[in-house]
Amino acid sequence: MEDKKRPLFMIGVVCEMFHIHPQTLRLYEKEGFLRPRRVGGARLYSQEDLERIRTILNLTKDLGVNRAGVDIILRMKHRMETLHREMEEMMDYLERDIRSRFQKKINDAFDED
């Protein structure tokens, strides 16, 4: 499991960190913005969750975005991250393919001698 996804923080600690009410986090969970892990009935938040909370609070408190807007922005952000990962995978594949073809041409050139 990646460290950023490891659930470490209980709801009370997260609320203190961000100066928010626990009901706010429950609302974010109900809206589908967060999916904290549950261990023995307690919600545990990961570093990744904290980054998402920070983003949500920035959008709502600092920029005045409503919950529907937050939902759209979070979905777009997720889609962009997915596309970015896919693009990196494609670039890695192309790099390996080009390197392989180049190596084959070099080998063929030296084998002809």
C-alpha cells in the first residue's frame, strides 16, 4: 500500500488540523468527495484524503465554489490525473520501442560488416 493512501488520522485530529466541524467531513463523505477507510467503525483519513480535504476547503472557502461545482472540479481533476498517467505510460512505451528499434538498427549495422 502506498504511504499516501495509508489511513492514519482519526476524524477529530483531521478536524483540528483544518479547523472544521466533524459534520463537515461527514457531509463531504456523504456527497462522495471523500472515502475514508473504516477501522472498527472509526473513520481514518490518509495523507491523500488530507490533500483532497485541503483542495475542497480551498474551493469552497477561498474561491466560493458550491458543492456541485466542487463535484465537477474533483471529477475533472481525477480525469486529468488519469489521462496524465495514461500519457506517461504511452510515452514510456514509445521510448522503449524507439530504443529497441534503434538498438536493433545498430546491431544490424555492425552485423553487416
